Amino acid sequence: MMILLFAQWCINHELDPAAIYTEAYPYQDKNKELVEALELTVTKEESDFIDSGMLLEALSLYGNDDLAFVVSELVSKKNL
């Protein structure tokens, strides 16, 4: 569920989830769960709002600190 939340947040902000994930985990192979989650995302217009703070909390809760750091940098940089 956390991966779907991340993927949909990226879609909502017109960001590439795979590129962001690769930036956070450059030595990891293609993430199968992320690929599956991308198939379940909807368009930005169809999606509910996903708060950036809530996403960061979910990433941290599941131990995805590197990904949370990259997302946090994007939030600050792009004022998301």
C-alpha cells in the first residue's frame, strides 16, 4: 500500500516514480512492487489529494528512509 501511495503521489505531481526510486536506491534492481503499483495508479485528475507530509510519514514508518529523504528534497525544491 505504501508503494502505491508513493507512486500515485508521483503521478499527481507529474514526477517519475521509477526515477525517484532509483535515485534513492541506485544499487537496487528494478522494484517489482513499484512496477505493479504503477499499474494500479490513476490519472492525476482521478486521484484524491495525497499530502506530502503524510507520504513522508508513511515512507519513514516502513523504513524507506532513503526514499523519504529524496522525496523530502523534492518537496522542498519544488514546493510540493
